[in-house]
Amino acid sequence: MSTNASWPPGYAIHPRVTALDPELVTAFRTVPAAHASDCMGRGVGALGLTAYHRDLKLALCGPALTVRVRPGDNLMIHVALQMARPGDVIVIDGAGDLTQALIGGLMRTTAIARGVAGFVVDGAVRDLAEWAEGGIAVYARGHTHRGPSKDGPGEVNVPIACAGLSVAPGDLILGDADGVVCVPAAQAATLLPQVRAHAAREEKIRAGNRAGTPDPERFNALLRQKGCPV
């Protein structure tokens, strides 16, 4: 499906974007969201989301299929589900509205059947007991039993804002127990060696902490930069 001049205002369906090498996505599967966030300046990442799948060991990693909807309406999310390919992450800009759920248990069933990696929802979900069974990741702003309409408008595969994230179609989404981060597709290849180096540095610090031999110079150097006489 694609947009054309005959579509009414507020409706748009763009083709799925393939911007990431599958091998690069695979390499990021072991990268903690916190490491990616640290290497991108510590000022990025979603805010205010809860992991409703409840499995702290279930990590999310895959290309973004983006959706913008009218608060409380999920017509275009259903369209996105039909477009999704295995490993995709459906990222939804629902404007943070919590009055009506945007996805629920039936959509979870469809998503699992299609191999969707997970959802990131700036809005509400429902059917919490089903999401808590695991098998697919879902992060959302909140929950309610009140169901959605299916009237539109909405857009698929457009740049969106989601819980403080700026997400373009095809960007890399990482999620784990700490939260969700978006890595711009154009930066992913450059970021990978940085997060690996960051992990190595943290492991060195962790080993010193375990051995009871922390490095005070790590912090003294920072204090001297501020003019403190240490």
C-alpha cells in the first residue's frame, strides 16, 4: 500500500523501510539499552513507559515500523500489523492518551503469528494477563479496559514522537528491563563498536569493585577538572 493524491487528509500509508543490515541488528541483540543510551550522550531514551510483558530477561531489538494515530483509535495499527515482517518493532505515537487502549490480546496473537518483536506504545494497552504471558515485548504508557475505535485518521511509516523518542521508519529500537532507546539507522554501524568498548570498560570497573580495588583516580581526575584540590 502507498500514499497518493486521492487519500484524504490525515491518512497515509508508506512502504516499509529497510535501512538496517540484518547482521547489524543481530549484533545489537546483546547490547543493553543503557549502554546505547550512555554512548549517545545519556540524554536519549523513552520516558514513562512500563514493560507489560513482565519478563525482565526479554530484550527487544529490531527495526521500527512507525504508526501515528488519533488518540484512542487503532485502525492504522491494524494496517501496520499486516505490513510487519518478522523482527519488526511497531512503534506507536498515540499522543500519550490513556483513555482508550490502542492494542490488546487479539492483536498480540496476530503479532506473535507474524513474528513481530514487540510494541512501543505512547498510549494505553489492555488484556494485561495475556501480555504478561511473555513471548513478545510490549512497552506502554499505561493501561485501561476501555477499547479503541477504528475510524482513523492515522499514518504508517512516518517520522513520529513516542514517549520522548524521535523515531523514523527503519530506525533500530532497543528495549530491556531498563527501558527503550532508539538508534537512528544511519548511526547504528558507528555506534556498535562504541557500545562494545563501553561494555569492556564497565567490566573492568566491575572486576575492580568485586576485588575491592576501585580506582579513586577515576573520580579525582573529574574533581581536578572542576578546580577541586585533590
